[in-house]
Amino acid sequence: MSDNMENKNSSAASGEQQYSLNDDRRVKVLSPGAMVTKRFLRNRIAVVGLAILAFMFVFSFIGGLVTPYKEDQQFYRTDYQNKEYAGVVKNVDFRFTPADGQSFPSTVQAQMVIAVQRGENTFSYHEDSYKLYKEGEDFYRITDLNDNTLAIAYKDIVNSSIEGTDLSFDFKYNALKAYTNKQTTFTADGKSYAIDDIGVVTADGEEVAFVNRYVVQAILPDIFLSRAFREELIAELEKGATEFTFTDTDGETHDYIVEYKPDVKNWIIRQETATRVYDSYAFPSAKHWLGTDRNGMDMLTRLMYGGRVSLVIGFIVEAISTILGIIMGGIAGYFGKWVDNLIMRIVDIFYCIPSMPIIIILGAAMDAMSVDPTLRMVYLMLILGFLGWPGMARLIRGQILSLREQEFMAATEAGGISVSRRIFKHLVPNVIPQIIVSVTMGIGGTIITEASLSFLGLGVKFPFASWGNIINDVNNTYVLQNFWFIWIPAGTLLLLTVLAFNLVGDGLRDAFDPKMKR
């Protein structure tokens, strides 16, 4: 007793401080979560992966909110293109117009041409006979033996000067007869007309038609070519011009390019027109930092929304697989015996299913049925999640088999805790570290699978963007070689995201179980 008192007195004399267990300066003991976090943060490569993932989430989810453009917003530009406007041919062959209520087939037309070449006034075809009356230069009237007019044959063309007006047979016949015979007036359909030496037909001082040997036809049916246009164009063609300028009645001047095709002996008239088209494959600029895609959409915005879709699909698919895997694996590991055998045989069956061919077939079927893009994305997540649970089930089952015989499980059984609570409140929480690692690394694989399907055109569909269907443009070798901004950014983001998930997964595995460090 005296010795203890002496020791205390000597300690007090020497100035030594005594600490209790409740002292603020005691050694701190880290919680399991804090220890895992500390080990994880010491892994610089895993921290880099975590930083990349943080950037991807900010880029995809926040970037899509701050970008001034929408996911499916299309941009346009004005292109000037030389489009075919009209075709011109100088008529050297006979053309035919049947009389009202009559028919004059092509076989009979051919016999008529032969008769003209032979200088004959009659011709026959099968049992029918026909008469030829020369009404003017290169102008004939064909009748039957009773002098009933069947058709007219001509090389000069009668064109209407009034848009949307069709000329009657009687008008064409009398106009051509007057023109080829150098007459100045004629009567048709009970009305009198005047015709000058260049073939312009007027009625009461207003132009109604004109006659010439050239056939000038507009390419589009809604375009009407005026006589002034035709005459100026024909005058330029006869000079051998390759360009033509015409000022219309509104005072607007239009430029045309004349192209002669000697193989068919006609002219193609092209007009430079302003066309509003998608601003496809525009190179990076101040307006579009990463250019535009083939649909004229901003690439940077599409990448943001594409990252959102790819990440959401990855997480939801893994969530579905994990939930199914925990339920099936937990039941198999806890009960064992025939329950374990049954569930493991089901797992074996799922492992034997050729997942990729089935997904491709289902994707093609949804294409054939034109499934809505939103509904298609839901189906894709459900299919991938349902096909991906066996791996998680095996992992959970293996871990629970090693845990169910331990003392704490005997205590739960002795305490009368229900089976479901033993599995999901006591066993499953003990395998959460393995679940976290598996899910983290599985998300990267799911993103790759979705990207592959979208690249093949079987995954996410327009107008939704994903990194996979963005890269789909490299199916075109021209795009692959000339427009790097279409596929390199999306490929880089996809590579970095999957790599980051793998790095974080490795880091978590080492943090949860330091013995696995290599």
C-alpha cells in the first residue's frame, strides 16, 4: 500500500498526466464505413475513376439542363443547288392528237408515217383503211374512208398561253392549218382568232396560244412556262448558249444553265435555287462546339442526353438484375437442398440462353412492329435486366452458404426471427460489399451492351440519343474518314465511363477486402 502511494506521489512529482478512457485525447477507432472510405481514397487510380464518373454525371444530367438546345432540335441551312427546271427538244417527228371521241393507236400512227414517207394518200392496217389529207407543211389530217376525221399529225406544237387552260382538238387543228398555210385568221369552237407569222394566236387583242417547233416542258407539273420564256430560251439555244438569263413579269431575274445532251438530242435547263436543308455534318463552330450530326442536331447536346440515357439504362438494368439475384440467390443459399438445386438449375438454363441473338431477334421484331421509342427503351431495360440476374444470384448464394452456419445466424434462429428477416435483414447485409463491387463493375458491361445494340440499330431509337446510336454514323466510311467529331467524342465518353466504373469497382473491392490487394 505504501509502495503504491509512493508511486503516485513520484508520478505527481514528475508532472506526468494521467488519461481516462473518456478523455478527448484518446485514440480514435474508425468505423467500418470510414475505414473502407479511407482505403478507397488511398487508391489514386480508383479516385481518378470516381472523378471521371462525377464528371460524366454532371455532363449528362446537369449539362442537359443548361444547354440552350433540345435533344431533338434540328438546325437548317440554305443551299444553292442547280436543279433541273425544264427540258427542251426540237420536234422532228410527227405527233398525233385524236379527234374528240376517236382513238388512234400507235400501230396505226406508224403506218401513217410510212405512208407519208412513200408519198401515198391512203394506207391500211389489218382490215381498216385510212385517208391522208395534207393540210399544210408537215401537217396532215387522217380520216376513214367516209372522210370522218380520226386524228391530226403535226410537227409544230400548239401551246396554251394561259396557265391551266387545255386547248380543244378543233382549236389545235384550225390553228395549225392557219399557221402552216400563212393565214392571219381562223375560226375554232365558234370563235374567231388572229395568228401572226411567228405563230402567236390572239383573241380580242389578248394572247391565248402560240405555235413553234420546239417542245419546252417544265420538270415539275406546278410550273407554267410563259411564251416569253420559251421564245427567249429557244433563241438562246439556237445560238448555242450554255447560260440563259430571264426576267419575269414581276421583275425578278433568274439565271439558268443550259446543258445539251447529244445522245438524246435534247437540252436540260437547270436553275439555281435556294433550298432549305438540314445543317448536316457542320464542322465545330462557336454555335455548335462539336458540330452537328446527319440530322442537323447539335452534337454536344446529343452527347449530354445520350450519356443520360446510357447511364440510366445501366443503373436500371443492374437494379433489376440485382434485385432478382438477391431474392433467388438468398433463397437458394439459405434453404439449400432441393430448393438450392432447383434454383441453380434455373440459373444454368439462363446461362445456356444465347442472350445476344435473342436480344437481336426481339429488336428486329420491335422494328417490324414500329414500337414507340419510349416503350422500346423500357422493353430493352427489362430484357437486359431479366437476362442478367443469374450471375448475381450465384454470387449471393455462394456468400450466404458460408455465412448461414455462423454463430449470429444460430442466434437469430434461437431468437425466433422469421426466415425472410434472417435472409434479408441479417444475411444479405453481410454480402453488401460484394454486391456493391459486382454492381459497380456490371454497370459498365451493361452500358457496353446497350451501346452495341444501339450501334446495330436494335437499341435506343431516334429521337432519343445514346452514345451507341450516335456512333452508328460510322457505318458510313465517308463519315468515318471525314467527320471525326461525329464518333470520336461519343466513343471517348463511352470508353472513359466504362473504364471509370471498372476502376471504381476494383477500388471498392480492395477497400472492402484489403487481402485481395495484389
